[in-house]
Amino acid sequence: MEKKLNIQQFKGQFRLPKFAIPKRYDLTLKPDLSACTFSGSVQVDLSIDKVTNFLVLNSLDLQIHHVSFTDSENKKYCPSDVVLEADDEILVLVFDDTLPTGDGVLWISFSGVLNDHFVGLYRGTYVDGGVKKNMASTQFEPADARRCFPCWDEPALKATFKVTVEVPSELTALSNMPAIQETVNGHLKTVYFEESSTMSTYLVAVVVGLFDHIEDTTVSGTKVRAYCPVGKAHQGKFALDIAVKSLDIFTEYFSMPYPLPKLDMVAVPDFSGGAMENYGLITFRENELLYDELHSGASRKQWITIVVTHEVAHQWFGNLVTMEWWTHLWLNEGFATWISYLVTDRLFPEWKIWTQFVQDTTGGLYLDALEQSHPIEVEVHHARSVLEIFDAISYEKGSAVILMLQSYLGADIFQRSLSTYMKRYASKNTKTEDLWSVLSEESGIQVNSMMDTWTKQKGYPVISVKSKDNNLEFVQSQFLSSGSFGDGQWIVPISLCLGSYNRTKNFLLERQVRTVDISELLYSSDSNLSPSKGNNEGKCKEHSWVKVNIEQTGFYRVKYDDKLAAQLRKAIEENCLSETDKFGKHHFRITRLRADMMLCVLDDTFALCEACQLPFSSLLSLMDVYRKEFDYILLSRLIKVCYDVAHISNDSFPNSVNELKQFFINLLLFSAEKLGWESVSEESHLNKLRRKEVLLALVTFGHSETHKEAMNRFQAFLDDRNSPLLSADTKRAAYIAVMRNTSSTNRTGYDSLLKLYREADEVQEKEHILRSLASSSDPSMVLEVLNLLLSDEIRDQDSLYLLSGISSEAHETAWSWLKENWDLISSKAGFGMQPTWYIRRIVSPDYGVITLSMLSLCSPQNFIVFLSAFNPRGGRRGRGVLRKPPETYIHHDSEAEHRENSDQSKVGGEHKTRTIPSRADQIPSFQGMTA
């Protein structure tokens, strides 16, 4: 009885007790791919810091068979009780005899099931000679190594790992380190891997399957391999080249060699995420690794580059130096996101990827403008709740504030600091403050005080700028897309230029209000201005536009007073740059800065309009200025704003929807006519991206001529699969046009696409089709498509693609389908990230108010009631809105009650249902705009 009471002390704890620390694991795994089970054993070298009658480690969904402990004197101890606490995911070993301090070895034999939910050691499938066969793979981040073997499953409890696997002799077995020996015994073989460097449990990995591979070597001699489906090794060549080059770049950047003897990349057929940075064995969803010239478009090529460089970056930032606990996850992911763009820019400068970075990180701006947002750095208690913060705040806002910091400190100081950080903390664990400390040492600036305002509080500011004589007044306030006011305050690195990108000023806005004298800029000598004072005054009036947040490196929005806004708009309309700026060695920088200026003005205007801080008419008139813009980033952002305005109009002014769509079409026709459907010889990467996005938009907005051309090209493709009339970049536009012209009374297009899907061998082609199937305007057709997700027709991992393409007309149908089928969906999807795809794409498709933290507070039995509390159409931009606070439907356990006190869970009472009000100045007006 006393021992049972003592066991209670370990229940309900978020972290493991620290009286026993693992140093080394010797792990043997024996997967049975026919029975979909596995067995194994693990020997753990422990250091016991104080005498104890208990050993407490993590275990989940495992059967424990035998346990023993041997101390340094070779005395053997067997536990009197073995307790598995499923709720706490722990294994408690109770010993009658007290275990002494010092070193010892814990031995455990165990078994488990190869699950179908993409976590732990799970089952996947591949096709060999037309026959579907089983394989096995691991996914341990954040807290699922414990599903594979009993372990101290926390990132700070690093150890070395010696892995051995017994597998069918015809299959390939991979782990973090190179294989050093293989022994064959009949139809089975045992593969022994070299002992690893020190690492966290979540980075251990094993893959067993049938693959072909190609390989290359870095300058420093590291062997890199890409493992691909049989017969498709050539599709791994592009990713392999990127990995080899990025390893060399990171070695130079960090002044630290890659720590392992090899790096393998594996395309796993069944994989819930995009990729996982396991130390020395990166696993990928097939679409994220395989590149095929015929079936992969320019956007896929770019995305593979970013994903590969992101995961390779983790080999240093995350694997070599690891966060102490999941609270600091943002630093792992934000940093890897930022530096993946840095390396991509080095590899492909013609892609202008930093300008795209501004576009790609707007998801962080939108999500962080919600009252239900959370800080970048969230206090994580239970490891599994880290899933709540795998979102645009961790990745996009995290990377954006890192860029802001790098821009403020300077690239050289930033790189030097990271090199010092890597050397100081190699093979160790850190907190966010450790990086700030190194940056402060190297720069002489108190980085932590500034960055705490960005990482420890949610939201960001809008900077209001007013012109007063030779002064500019800057006022910061928290920006909320609801239009309400927040009380946040930040230390903001402000950059501005006046009349020319050669005349700049930088300062810190440390208070709510600051007035800045710009006389030195107004009357400075510059190529835009005559040196005589008289001329200065005249030209200042004409050209002294002010642009705040140069190159959009600051994570904030800018609202200009009427005078400054008019001057800036005029500069945009008149392309107000000097001839000397336009030519010569500065041409690329000036082109980029001009795009930056136009991009951020458009983006900020839309956000301010959405928050009712600017009239809707001002946004439409600004959009009209971009009618003949051909820059890819500007076009892409313009199209995204068009989509967002269309979402708003469906709720706020439905009678104007068709007129708005025609306005959007007119904005894009210039580019469409210039681009056409077919690429030309030696066409640029950005031109291919332009074509894809413009055609997709015209099809989505219902341009009849584009629909007609798409249908003709689709028919030509059906007649001849080798037809050049549809490229990888234009297929999706054609497929969506087909589905937009499909209904329950005219199913021909749908049947043709489904046949294409079933016959397709390439994962890239399957993705194109799945992203298009649910785009019909007929809800009954979309319902039929959604029901495919309940069958075996579509791989569970690919449901994400289909869900992302649901048409606006079928939103309520999809909503009803989700509620009616939730039990089946949740059992099929299991646990981890996959169930959230359905919620985010159907309930909350556009950075909506339903967050993972809200879902985590729901007991399964109350989830349907919780869903029923949402109105899928009631809210700005079609986002789901709660009719009642989620607490009304939530059963609170102890952990949930603890989380309820954090900002992250304060979601119900804060949110107010809101659409853009139908004020006179908000209703669209097209008078005076070009037809």
C-alpha cells in the first residue's frame, strides 16, 4: 500500500524525475511486417544521482515483458512491480531493494503494434510489382519515441544510441548512423549500426523498406544519399544536389563541420508531415523530396529547395544544439525557416527568394493579429501539447523576427554570433536566453530586452506615421484584425527612407510615441535632389515620399497619414526612382526595393481595411494601380488579396461578389495575355510561377475565356498524355476549370479526373488532381469527393491535399459532413497532427479562430458538441466563429485547467463575431476604374 502511495508522486507530472539520467541506449528492434507488430529490447546505461526504489521513464502503447537492473558492482535487481500509467505516458519500476548511486544498466524487453497513424514505429505501404506490401518507419517528434521503446523521452536527456534491427533480407534498413555489419539468417537479416553521437530521443530514426538510391559526396567528404521508390532514384537527384551544397554552405556559415559521417534522405510513402530532421536520416513525404521535370512545376522545385535546406539546417540548429524543452521550439523552427531562405538565395539568386519571404511569412502576421493568438515562446507543460504551437507563429513569425534581428544587428555580427553559439553549446541543450546572451556579447547590444517584447507577448504593432513640418511622429499600438485595441508595446527597430533608397534612417522605437527630426534627410545631397535649397524645397514637395520598414524586415504594419499615403501612392504610380537608380550595379537592389515598397503598401492597406482602420474603397483604388504590374511577388500578393477580398465579400456584401470577381479578372488580364499558357525556351523560374498563379486565379474567379481554353487543353491531354498543351505548371488550373464546370448532372469531367488519378504513377500528378477534385461549385459533387476520404481510395496522408481545395459554395456541406462523420474520421486519422487538417481546412480554413489549444481542451465525448457551437459562415473572411465560449463544452482535467490560465487558452471570452460593416465607404465602388 505504501509503495502504491509512493507511485502517486510521479503521476500528473509534466517532466520526469531527474534522479536517474540515461547516457547510452543499446536498442534492438524486430518488426514483423506481416503481423504488423514489433518486439525489441533496450539496454540503458544510467547514472543514478541519489538512492531510490523507483525508476521512472516514458512508455506508451507498449507491452513490457522483462525488466532488470544491474549496478556497477554487477548486482542484479528485479522490480517487484511494473506499473504502466497510460494517462501520464510513464513506466514506473518499483524495487524492493534500494538502487545505489552511480552507474548501472537497465534492461527491458517489450513489444508493440505497428500503428497506422504515422507516429512512433508505424506501418506504411509500398507497391512492388503491382502488389501492396508493408514497410516500417518512425516519427518520434515531439514525444513518440516512447511508443517504440521505453526511454527518457525529453529533449534535454541526451544520450548515444546503438541501434540494431532484424528485417526481411530483401529490404533496406536505415538508421541515424551507417551500418557497420549485416548477418543473414534465412529470410531475415540483422543490421548493426554504428553508435551515434549524443542526441535527443525525438531524433532517433529507423526506416525499413524497399528503395533505390543515388549518392554524392560533399567537399569535406560526407556521403549523402537519397533513397527513393524503386525505379525513381533519378527523381531524387535535385534534392540530393541541394543537400550536398547546403551541407557545405552550413559548414562554412557556422564554422562548424557536419558532425556525422553520413546524411541519408528517404522518401517515405506514408508520412503525416512534410519532412523530419532526424539526425543523419531525414525522412520526407514523397512529394517533398522527389522532383520530376515532366510532372513537377516551378513551385514544387522551389519548395523542395526550401524544405531540404530547412531540414539540413536542423542538423546544426536543433540536432547538434538542441532546445532544453519544447517551450523553445520556436527557435528551432523559426531559425531553420529563416536560414533555409538564406541558403536558397545563395543557390538560386535569380528566384529573388527574400522578396518571396515577405509573402510567405504573411501567415504569421494574419494569425498573430487575432485576439486568440499566442506568443512565439509559449510555456509548454506536457510534451504532447507542443502540437498546439506547430503553426504560423512558430515558423513564420519566428523566422520573421529572426530576420528583423539580423537586419538590426547586421549580417556579419549575426553570423559571427551563431558560430560562437554553435561552438559553445555543441551536443548540449539551450534556452532562448542563451542565444540572446551570445548575440549581446558579440554585438554589445542588450538583445534580450528587445527580443523579449517580441517572443514573450503575443501580437505585433501597427506604426502610425504622421508628418509635421520637418518631423515625423511615430505612434505604436497593437494591431488586431478585429478592429479592437490591444495594450501590447514593443521595442521596434524602425527603418525608413525618404525620396530615395540612398537616404535612410534607423532607430529604435522604445516608447509608445516618438518624434523624429528628418531635416538631415530632407536637405541632404542626393541624386534625386538638386544641391540648391530652392530646388530642394520644390522637389521635396514632389518626391519626398516616406517609406517605413525598408525591405519589410520589421514584423509590423505601417499606417501613414493622408499626406504621406498620397505621396507614397504617387511614387508607386509614377515609378518615382531616378534614372541612376534604375541602371548600373544597383539595379537589382532598386528593383527589389521597389517591389518591397509596393508589396508592403498593398499588404498593410488590406490589413488596415480589414480592421476597419481604412475604407474599403481605398484598397480597391490601390489595387487598380497594380493593373499592369508584372513583378512576380507583386502579382502573387495582388492575387492573394483578391482571394481574401472575395472571402470577405461572400459574407459582408454578397450582392457585389460577381462585380468584384470581374474587377479581379480585369486586374489580371494584362499579365495573362503577356504570359499565355505555354512556356517559351529558356523561360525564367519566376515566369513559370507567374503563369501558374495568374491562370489559377482567372479560373477561380470564373473568366469564361480561360475556362474554355483550359477545357480544350484538358481534352487534348486526355487524347494524348504526352501532349505539350498542359505543363506541370498549368495542369492544376485546367483541372480546377474542369471541376468548376462539373455538376451532378454533368459528371464527365469529374469521372475523367478520377480515372487520371487512379492511373497516375507519379505522386506529383496525384497531388495536382487531389487539390482540384473538391473545387466544384455543386455541393453534391463535393460531398461525393469528401466521401472518398472515408474509403481506401486516397492515402490518409494525402487527405490534406483534397481538403485544401474545397470550394466556397460547398463550405456548409463540408461542415455538415465533418460533424456527421467525425467518429469515423477521428478513428481513421488517429492522433498527432492529422486530425487537425480536417479542423483547419473545413472549420477554420483561413487562419481561423479554432486553434489547436482549443481542441486540446476538449474531451473526445464533447468534441461534436463543441463543433456544433460553431457557425461556419458567421465571421469575417468566412472563418468559423463560436456562438459560445469553448469552456461551455469542455471538460477540464488538471492539465487543461493549468493551461487555461495561459494566454494561449483564453479564446472564448475574447472573440467577438464580426464582419466588415456595411458602411457607405466599405461597399465596393467601381466607378472611375479601368474596365
